[in-house]
Amino acid sequence: MPFLTLTEAQGPAGAENAAEIQAFRDSLPLWERLAATTAQADPFCCGPEWQLAFHETFSPEKRLFYLTRPGGLAVFSEFVADRGRVFLAPAESGWLFGCPVLGPDACEVLGAALDAFDVAYPQALPHIILSGIQPAGPLAARLLHRFGGSHAFFRHGSSAQCVASLEGGLDGYLSRRSANHRAKLRKASRRAAECGVIFTRELPATKEEAAALYARMLAVEAKSWKGLGHCGMAEPPAREFYAALVQKLAAAGKLRAIMASRDGEDIGFIFGGLTGDSATYRGQQFSYAAAAQRLSLGNLLQLETLQWLCEEGVLRYDMGPVTGPRMEYKRHWTEEDLEIQTWVMVKKP
């Protein structure tokens, strides 16, 4: 059975079968490729860096189940509950942004996985949690057609991911923003330059450089409104999760981070990651010192990131969920909302 236990950040360990360990490692490029090329609402969060950073931080003791085919992949984390119930959830089971079954052969892989689950849990009735499902997308229709007769589907929740096109480069992108928004950015850029703000692009090449960069981010976070309110990424377990994510992205060459400084002091940061094909960027976190609030660093860090991405030929800018009042600022930067749902799939008696 393809079950593994992740016990260290470097990769799976503790499994009895060394061949399965190597097979899992060998499946990571396929995982990346399918996440990036199958029209996902949030391709970055379907991929291994995001999924495994969460699993290693929040539930490293849980077994991972994985199964692959040339055109499909399924990855689930095992949760054994009371009364013989077993939940098989995505490796990232907190925000539920990514889809645990990917590829044109996703239904075939899921069917094989269900057969394996029946063998692994002969006395249980597994509940399969499928997140990142676009209700109007082809995967949803295929799932219902293939498994609707044998399984019941229940909607567990939904959210919207917001995205923007970078077609036409930075000029093309800005042309699709409002005149008022563009004017505010120009004014803020002039003010920041007059105040001596410097933006630097960071590409750490080693674990030590990535850790040092993350420490600088946390120092800025501690001076932000989120840090002062003890509700930001400096608080555990978010601190450990983003530390793992930064390390994985830096190791893969996918991390894009910018620091803002003034008079030699860091006062802001922003970072995110590219997908496997580098055509899509997904923002993660940004923050700035509360004392520098009048400098509009949030907007300028976004603008600096967009400039960098357009220079690199990135085609899509993802900003994650757009729910709640604190997320409304994303409306100025994005153009489309993509609904995703979480389904619970249970075999009919």
C-alpha cells in the first residue's frame, strides 16, 4: 500500500518500503506539472510545496496516501476518528485551497484509490474530502458521472480565489486598473522615493540565506499591526508553516520576495511563489511596520512584485481568497473570482 509517514522536512521517512519512499519522491515533478497545467482555480496550492509544508507543520504524524498514473495523481492524509470513521483529506486540510486529485486521469486514479481504501479499511466507511473543486468545472462533472451512483456527495464549504491576468506586461496590467488607482500608485511611488524607501528583490540560494530572509520578514511582522496584535504569521503555527514554505520555494528557485527598507532598516516585505511552469504567481504574505503606514507600502510592494513578474514573463497573478472585509483590497488588483468548493464523498450503503 502506498502509505508514507513524513517525519522530516527533507522528505518521507519511516516507511518500511524504501521503494515506496523513492516512488513518492519521483512523483513530485508529476505533482507539480499536473497542479500547474490542469486549469486549477489555485494551481500553486494544488502543488507539493504548499501541500507538504502544511502537512509537515500541522500533521506530520499522519500517514499520507498517494497513488499515481501517467496522467493523474491522488494525495490524501489519513485521519482516524472515533466509532470506526476514517477521513481521507487533502494534505493541506486547513484552508482547503488545493485539489487532492489532479490530471486528465483524475477519476481513474481516484477509482483505484477507492479500491485500495476498501482493502486498507475493511471495517470502516472512509469519508473522502475533496477540496479545490470548481463546481462548474470539468472535474466536478466527471466525479459526479463516475461516482454518483456509488457514492453520496455533500458540499462542506466554498470560497472564492481572485486572479488577474498579466497579459501585456505591467503597462497592460495597469491599463486595466482604474484611473484613480493608477494615480494613487504614482503619488505613493513619488512619496516613498522622496522618503528614501528602497525595494530589493531577494532570491536566497541556500537554506541559510532563506532562513536569514525569513528572520528579516518576521522582524518586520513584529512591528506591523498584525504583529503588535499577535495575529500574524509570527504566531505559531503560522510561523513554522511559512518558514517551511519559504524553504521549499527557495530550494526550488520559485520564491519571489521583496524587502522594503529606509535608512538601512527593513520596514516592509512581500513574498509568494511560482507554480511548476513559472507561468503563475501566487501571493502569500506581505506586511510593513505600523510606523510606516503613511507610505502606502502595501500597495507599493504589490506594484514592485508585479514589475518583477512581468519582467520574467509570468502570465497570471493569484492573490488567494477574497472573503471578508479585510480581503476587499484585493479587488483593486484582480479581475476575476474563481469559486472553489469542498465536497465530502461517502460510499452509499
